[in-house]
Amino acid sequence: MFSRTWSYVELIIEDKYRISVEITDSFWRNCSELRHVFFKHYFREKEYIPWPKRRPTKIHARTCKG
């Protein structure tokens, strides 16, 4: 789903939020998470957090072109 040539990805969430998220080196090594302050606010609004210990919320994604 991700290419090592990308430095960031653009996410469109619920067809109303568009954010750019940096892909850091740690993403490729041992922490395959996308991190952005938006997620904290969005997850709280949707009551996805707090989550049970060691069981973080997962989301489904699909790739789009262009």
C-alpha cells in the first residue's frame, strides 16, 4: 500500500477532512503507524479513545489515484 519513495501520504477522511501525514523513517523500521495531531481529535470525537491497553483502534483504508 505504501511506497518507500513517498515522504508523505494524503488522507481523505469521511470525504470532508484532507490531511497530509509525513512518513518517517521509523515507519519502515519498527513502527508502521501514521501519526498526526488530527487523529487524536478525530478519535476522541468518534469515541475511539481511550482504547484497551495494547489494542489500539484500527481503521480501514483504501488507495486512491490522483
